[in-house]
Amino acid sequence: MVFNSLHFVVFFAVVYAVYRVLPHRAQNLMLLAASYYFYAAWDWRFLGLLIAQTVLDFTVARLIHATPDRARRRWWLLLSLVFNLGMLGFFKYFNFFAENLHTLAASVGWQVDTVTLRIVLPVGISFYTFMTISYVVDVYRGIWTPSSRFIDFALYVAYFPHLVAGPILRAKKLIPQLEMSRVITWAQTREGLWLLAWGMFQKVLVADNLARVANDVFAPGATPHAGEILLGVYAFAFQIFGDFAGYSNMARGISKMLGIELSLNFLTPYFVTSPSQFWRHWHISLSEWLRDYLYIPLGGNRGGAWMTRRNLMITMGLGGLWHGAAWTFVIWGLYQGLVLVAGQWIESAATRAGIIVRDGLNVSRVLLGVLMFHVTCYGWLIFRARSSHQIADMTRVLATGWTWGPHAPAYAWALVAYALPLMAIHAAEARRGDVLFTLGLPTPLRYALYAGIFYTTLLFGDFGGSEFIYFQF
């Protein structure tokens, strides 16, 4: 069940109507039942896994909190980590490691029989696993007291707006909202409706239309010219942004209409001027999770320049692998790590030389922004490529054989038609520093914008109900 489907419209209409007439505790119980139905609509077979992880981590967190002995607390934490990461590793990476072990053994002349299974990846497992891990680790660290009500914790894990593609919420952000009675204000409803409509625009108009260009360029056996590759990479950059930011906006909008606030997950990431800024604006919840539960425990920046760079590379490499069981994702993660390391070195050198990039719109910021966008786009080429061979082939064509190709004009027109309106709104958001600035526009202008978004989405959107890209992660 995807947000951009009739099934979800009917589902949410029923949930919202019932929710508004129930008292607080009954609301939570109903939302949990609705969330389990929402998840079962994808594949009911994996609902048991979701519930099992919920029961285990609820129990383990309470045992950790009640156990004064540090060694025993570590054993409970280890149990949670082994189970959660074991389930994630089995479903997501079993075949990947088995196939690579077979290839490695064959390369040195060993004949190794490996087992591969037809494993279906449970939707959203990467997201809800990271949420339950952060919950248990925070209890272990003593910075969070475990929930006393199982229903509240289960709803924290399974809450349907964020369940299958984030944001990856911390306990301190969501659980207090679930434990208290909620009053839905008109401001929340108004903001929620805007975020829902804007997210739909990003998904069905921008992302799903530009997906056709990216799919053509990255199709198996395709031999695009350099200009077509460049435009295809641009198309994918706006596709993945529109797709994922669109999901996040719809999730936030739906949740606001229920009186529950979710974290902002995107903040105009294509208007940044440095790699570190990009990761503070792109998939914010994942960036913060990797920082707090991987980068800092590895040592962060406490061990000098070399250790900092090592920790960045490990963190981003594993962050790339989190996205999927393929070497292209590992390469993408390592590329992002190298970009972060290079960015830190350049910023440090510029500071020592007395070079300062001033705030505000000026030539230096524009040039840095254009450079950073293209550094990001090359990363998207790696991310979208079907294999390391395709990465190498496309890189070679871009570097050595510059021609536009016969499809370039059509691709360029698609980018202008679908990406330009998106970026115009985000440019205004970046300039005003407010992702909800549209709600403060003068009434005639605001309603003209609403009408434009509604009719362009209705007339030109792709309503095929295609899944969101991050559902596969």
C-alpha cells in the first residue's frame, strides 16, 4: 500500500474518521492495529518478524534498565544487537555474501559449494531495525527510560506514516507524543494538507516522470552518449530527491493531521556548498543515526586527522551498504566518505589561508553550489548504476567522448518541465529558511500556487502507484 494509491486514500479516510472520535488510549490501540494492517498489506508473512523484534527489544530494554550489573546489561544489549542485525543481515545480505564468497574462492582455484536462497526482503526492515537499535542503545547509555506500556513502544516502531521508509525516529522524539493526549490544531491540519499535496507533487509529477529518463539511460545494454548520460544523471538526481523527499513530506503531513509531529528529513540539499552541509540536509535522520551510533562510537574526530578520516570512511562505507546488497552501494558509500574527507581538508586549508565563503547569494557561493551539485550527481551515477562495469563505462564516456546524442533534447525538455518547478519552490524555501513558507504567502498568491500544484499533478502526474525508491532499502 503506497501513499499515492486509492487503497491508501480509503485506508487513511477510515483511520482518520475513527481516530477523531476515540479517546487517547483507544487512539493508540487503533493506530497500532491500523499500522499492522498497513504493513500486512505489503506482505503479511513478515508481520510476525516485526512483532518479534518489537517484543524482544521492549523486553530487553526493560531488563537493561532494571539490571544494575554492567556485565549483564552488556549481555542483554548484545542479545538485542545480534538478533536485530542478524535478521537484517540474513534477509538483506545473505545471498550477497554467499555469491561473493563463491566468486572469491573461484578466483584462487577453490571449488566451494555455496547456498543461495530466494529471500524476499521485508519492506522497511532497515528503517525499523535502526529505530529499535537506537532505542535499546539509548536505554543502555542511560539517556532514555524504557516505556512501561507495550502498546506505546509497539506503536513507536510500527507507526504507519514512517514505518517503511522513515524518517528514522528516536524514542525521545516520538514516544512522548504517543504517551500524552493529543489535540489536533487547525495549524497542524493546514500544514499537513500542504505537505501531503506537495509530497504528492514531488512523487507523482517530478520523480515518476523523470524516472523514465533515468531508466532509459541506465537500462541494461544501453549505450548512451555523454550528453545523454549527463542528463540521465540529472534526471535521477531529481527523481530520487522528489521520490524520497516526497515520501517524507507525505509522511509528515499525514502524521500532522493525526496530531503527531515527525522529524524533518530533507532541507534543500541541492543548495549546499560543502559535503558536510549536504549530509546535514539530505536524509537527516539517517545521517544523525550514523553519526550517533557508528561514527562517534568508532571515535569520531577524537583521535586526530587520520583517525577521523578512517572513521568517516568506515561510517559512509557501511552507510552505503545499508542502502542495498550490491557493490555499487558500497562504492557509493566509500565515494561519499572520500568526498567528506576531501571537503574537510579543503575547508581546513581555506581557513588557514584566510579564505571565507560569506553567507548570502554571491558568486563564490553560487560556484561552490554548482560544484557541490555535480559532485553529488556523480555519486548518484554510482548509486543508480547496475554494476561497477556500468560505472566505469559511463565515467569513461563522460571523460573522453563528449557528444550530446539523439535523445538529449527530449531529456532536457523533461528536466525543464519537471525539475524546474520543484527547484523554484526549494530555492524560495532555502532563501527564506522555512520549508513551510508557502503558508505565509498572500492569499491570492497562495491559492494560485495551490491550484497550479493541484492541476499540474492531476493532468501530468504518473498515477500508476509506483513504489518509492527507498522501499527496497
